[in-house]
Amino acid sequence: MSGDKKTWHGIPRDEIPWKPAVDAEACIGCQLCYVTCGRGVYEIEGGVAVPVAAMECVVGCSTCANVCPTGAISFPALDTVWKVEREHQIFRSVKKEALAKHERDDAQKMRATVAAASAAAAAVPTRAQVEVAGEFGDKRFLVRLEELIADQPFDIVNLRLEVPTVKGARQKAPSFMSFEVTSEKQEAVAPFLDRITALVHDAGLVLVTAKPVS
């Protein structure tokens, strides 16, 4: 049916003689029709299936009759449906309905694709934690780090430098630096970490950790 349950492709449902009939003597009350039908056509009364909402039956559907173990359910001949289709020339209406359905399906697929892409993007780490140890005094490490990110869509945030003492730093005592690399365009940070790692090693420092964080 289209739109609501009272019409079938624009034809009033009560003008279409498609409904089930139950042979009460043949019915064994197995209730298979009751649980199979998704339109609430049947109720079980006195151990027998009764089509209490026969006009809710989907036009052309005969699943309940096909699965009935005793053949207790019957439907009109399909000729009755074909006759209605010819008389009402429903195929112009069907084409319009099909076009609208295609548009809905395409929109739904597009929404699903966008949602999947968004979920995938959200799963890609765009930040990383880096920890470096060593002597920073004359390495120009911060200057070189700044030069490295100058033309890249990444920035360095939350930078901390821990030194044992100011004099110790001047005397080239080992120090500890930590910072975060963050993407300015929500791009994956992992490939850029390779360049950070190369810079640390080239500066003669020790890379303690360099790992993406969610």
C-alpha cells in the first residue's frame, strides 16, 4: 500500500477484493498465520484462525496461505488483482511512487555514507603526546621544532621543559621536555610523528614516547 493502509497505489482498499478466507474445519489452530502476518490480520478464536482485519492484508500477499500446513487459508485468484491494475491504470502512479522511493533510498544511503565517514574521521587520532629527554642547551631544538611545523597543518601545545636547575641546564645537564602535537585541520597526526621522531634523533636527543591520543 502507499501513503496509508486505506489505499493501494491510490485505489481505495475496500474496492480491491483481496482478502483471506479460512476453512474453520481444516484449521488446526497452529497459529502460524497469526505470528507470520505482520499486519495483524488474524486472531485466534476458539482455537481457530479468524481474519478479523482482512482488509489490512497486503494486496497480492499470500504468505499465510503458503505456510498453512493444512491449506486452510485461501485467497481470490490473482486475476482479480491484475484486473484492478488494468482498470485503474495504476502504473503512472507506481512510477511516481518508485521515483520518490528511489530519492528516499538515495538520501538514506547518502546519510549513511556521511555518518560512516564522520565516524571514521572521529576514530582517527588528531593529537599525539611526545616526551623527549636529553641536553637541550645548544641544540636549537625548539627553533627547529618551530621551523618543522611552520608549513604544516599542525601545532605544538602544552609544551613543558623540566630542568634540574638553571645552572645545571647551562652546564648541559639532562632535561625533560613534553608537548602535544595537534592537527589544525583534523588530519591524522600519526604520519607527522615520523618527522618529529626524525628531528629528535637528528638533534641527538632521546625520544621517550611519541604516541597518538584520542
